[in-house]
Amino acid sequence: MTAGDRNRSAAAARGFVLVHQALGLYVGRLPTQSCWSKLNGAGRRAVATFATEAQARWHIDLWEGGWPEDEVAFGLSLHPVRVDLPDGWASLAALRAAGLEEHLGELAHAGWRGTAGHC
């Protein structure tokens, strides 16, 4: 393995997650709604990550009506995490390791792992 391969591998192991102070972690998007850990975790045990901050901001611009000018007042922030699951997902362990425990919401509760995130 070359140094370039190691650098690409290390870069691929890190991503960014979106956190909304009231809604929690951005879990992902369905055709008609967005899923947030404190609102509707969609039965997930992991959250989607973005490879770069720019990709996360672009996604919010496209799907959520734009990145807020005052992100702090809006309660939106980006946090780096280790991507430890296939296809760019971060597990509960990775989210806890990144210090995001308080934002896990229903992702942390086994009862919400049923169909469509309902007990």
C-alpha cells in the first residue's frame, strides 16, 4: 500500500454529520421527508454522513431550503465523525465517540427500531 492509498483510506474513514439542536442528528432523507434522530429515526441504528462539509451544505441547500445565514441561531451545525459502516454510514458507537450522545434521540432506544421508527 502506498502513502497515497493510506491517505485516501484515512480520508474515506471520516465524514460529517448534521446536527440540529432541537431535531437531533440528520438520519437521512425519504422521498417525502427528512428523518432526524429526535423526531423520526426511521428505525435506523446509524446516520448518513457527508464526505465533506461542502457536500453537507449542498444537501441542505437542495433538500431543506438552504443553509441558514446564522447557523448558530438556527441550531444547525456540522461535526466530524468516523465512518465505520458501509456506504458512508456512522454507527451509534462512532457518534458516541464523536461526543454526540446527547443528540441520539430515538436511535439510542431499542423500542424505536421497528417499522418506520415506531414502537
